[in-house]
Amino acid sequence: MDTIDLRFDATGLIPAIVQHARSGEVLMLGYMNQEALQQTLASGMVTFWSRRRQALWRKGETSGHVLRLVEIRQDCDGDALLVLAEPAGPTCHTGRVSCFHRTLAGDLTETRTPSSIILTDLANVIAQRASAPKEGSYTMKLLMGGVDRIGKKIGEEAAEVIIAAKNGSSAEIAWEVADLIYHVLVLLQNQGMAPEDVWAELRRRYGG
């Protein structure tokens, strides 16, 4: 990466916003100098400059909750970075997924943004069930049943969505669509696919 056009501040630092590469959730804000940026690119693990310790630090070097680099972008002025990464565990030192878990008034909030994060979280849970089977898991039973069992459930859930729409109940529609989405995500896992494959097709169609 050519960093010639980047605008580091008077102390040699540039702010780096870390965003979950798949869900879009903003995870943290850190600062990089030239060396931290180069180490990040060379190692594939997000590395910052600690203003408190005045030293380089690789995120997760003690906790194991590393940030695996996917891509780095710079803003239009070249004075800030957007770091797209895959987190291994919670990013915040408090054990929270994101450092941004307080309102402006300082109150803790359980609301995460964007709301579509739940799709990534659910897909991750399904993937975990596939790699580490859990006794009694409904998801595992579906995956073991293969396309026939999963496909049958998708057909049933799609019919229930239509019935809910005919009934005109928003709560019922939301419930049934949630069931349908879950079973579709199980099918994607069965086929070795991820939600991002669908997002890519939607972007191809609509140019977003």
C-alpha cells in the first residue's frame, strides 16, 4: 500500500476506525503510525500505536481477541483510515463486541448497529454448530438431514409467511419471515456458502 498521500498528524499518527468486515459493525477507534500500518499490512493482524504506553501493540496480543485484516481504506482527505477486519472474539477490553456500547449520556445500551448484524451473528452460530456439533441442536439435525430436510422446512416456512400476510398481522409476518430467514441461512451453510454471497449477487443486480 502506498502511504505517501496519507496525512499523519503532527505526532505522526492517523486515526483508524475498525469495522467488522462482514456485519458492518463499528468495533473500535485506534491510532496508527507508519510502523503500525506497515506491521498491520505485513502480518495481517491489526496493529496500533498506543498513545498511553508510547509503543506498538497488536490488538489481542494478550487476550487472543485479534483483529484479522481484510482491507484498509482511506477517507477522501487521507487523514483517517477505515480498517475492515474479522474479529476473533469481543473487541472491547470490557468483553463487549464493540467499544461503542454507551449512549451519549453514558448509559449502557444493548442495541447494536446496524440492526442487520443479527444476520451475521446467526450465520456464525450456524457455522459453529456445523464445525462443533452440539447434542440436541435443532440446527445440527437440519444440517445432518441435508438439502431434503432443509428444503422441506424452507417450503413450509415460505407457505407460513404467505398465510401470515393473508392474515394481515405484522407480528405474525415478522415471526414467520424470521423462521424463513433462519432456514435459508442453514441451507447456505449446507451448501458451503455465506450470506455475503447473496449480498454480492444483490449488488451485481442493483449496482449498489
